[in-house]
Amino acid sequence: MKQYGVTYLDYYLPSEKQSVAEVIGNIDLEMIPPVFSDREEYIEFAGNILELKSVWVESVKSDVEMLDVLLQKMFDTGVVRPEDIDLIITTQEPQQRSMDNAVKYLQYTHKMVQAKVLNISGNHCANIPAAWDFLESGSASANNVLIVSGFKCKSANERVLGAYGILSDGAGVMLLGKSGGKCSLIGAANLSNGSMFKVDMHKDSSLIHYKYMLSSLKKLLASNPLAPESVKVIIPQNANILLLSNVIMDAGLDTRKIFTDNLSRVGHIDSVDFIINLKSVLEEKKPGNGDLILVLNMGWAGSYLTSLLSVN
């Protein structure tokens, strides 16, 4: 671990929002999780538990165009030259892509002529931390790695993740380099429950998710012994905070350290949550050198990743 450090983070949010009541009002009745008696009860749950009143909706740009904006902005800062990107990792699921060979288009458009291309998928909302964990395993040799993810729902039905979350549109980019950076990955635990390959995401699988998420966290803590007070901030996904809070509490950690500012401010944007929340914590909470950040990520089809970051 600790081969790579985060040298750049940024994300794109649309200019438009749609109320959760409108989203739920537009979904098919069978998309409402059976634990809720009607649309109104589901709307109430979204407001009280998910802390969500509205979602971000991109009505003009595609997922690729959102990433195009972010990459142009990144290269304009001069943090890295396009020709110095060695590897581009896209973390979208196949069904989320609006364009064939989208990453090749971005590579060509932004003149990243030396870069190899890799796709990491199958972990859904946990694809980005899975990509970083993959890199740290030594499976790829590169100095500057660009991880990109764009997410845009095609219908109201696609926004619903049962009782776990309601999805917004957006995109994110993360640049990892071997020359320092803002923070580094010092530990990770990745559990995969293959039996959930046929799971119905619209039914309540909270107990299963709780069990495996807690197992992942305990595995991470066992392999990285640390005093609970040494964790400065705990970053969950911007989804069902009740489930994730129980995981954190039952692992013996302080739930008061959970970063929840983006639950209502941003909402859940697939694996882009990782980029958005890490950027927010680094800029707003201003952790000091050596402070530890714990990150919890879950993919609805049975992926459970916990990451331990050290601020540089």
C-alpha cells in the first residue's frame, strides 16, 4: 500500500434539480420497495432517513460530456500534462455508457497519447475505491493514473436503489501519482458476495449488506490495528446513513465522526461519491498531516470495500 497519492480531485454537478417527490411520483409502482406501503411513505423515508429532498438531474450533457468538462478544467490547472498520463481507468458499468469507446474519445480529445486504458466494473457504487485498491496491489505499473466516472440516469426508474438510495447525475475525476499527494491509501479490505449476482435491488437487503459491510470493516481494522480515536473522519456513501451508522457503531467506532454534509447537499452519485466526499473532507475539515480517514463503500450486487487513508 501507499504507492499512490491523490494529486487532484474534482467533480461535476448539473445545474438542475428535481424533487424527490417528483422522482418517486414518476417511477413504476413495482419499483417502490415492498417495505413501504405507498409512494408517500417512500417519499417520507427519503426525507427522514436518506436526508434527501431533491436530486441532481443533467438534461443537456451526456456522461462523456460531463467528463469532458472536468478533464479540460484539470489540464487547464497545469497539475499534470496530458502526455504524462500513463493509465486511464474508467469505472462505469457497461450499461451506464452513452458512447462506445468513450474513454478512447476522451483520450484522443485531450491528447493523452501515452496512456493505456483499463475498465474496472462489477462493483457498481464501489468501483472507484476498487480501482485504487487494484492499483496498490501492483497489478499495474504507472506513475500518473487518471480515474474517471460519469453517471447519468436514463429514466426515473433507474434512480431508485430500493431502501439504500436515490441516484443523482454527475461525474468525477481523480488523479493518482507516485510523487506524494494529498492523501494515500494505507489499508483496504475488499469482500465480494457472489451469491448476490441476482439480487433485486428494489427489495430490502439491508441485513445482508450490514453483515458484509461490517465484516469488511472488521477485516480492515484487524489488519491495520489502530486506536479508534486516531480516525479523524469517517466517510460513508451518500445513501442510507442508518445502515452505515450501525456498521460503524458495531465496529466500535465513534459515529460522531461520520461525514454527512453531502447527504442532502449532493446525494448519491454511484461510485462518484468517493471523489465528492473525499474532496469535501480534505477542503472543509482540513485534516492534518498523518490524520486517518476511513471510507466505507458498498456495491448493491455484493461488493463491500473499506479503505483507510492517511493525510500527507
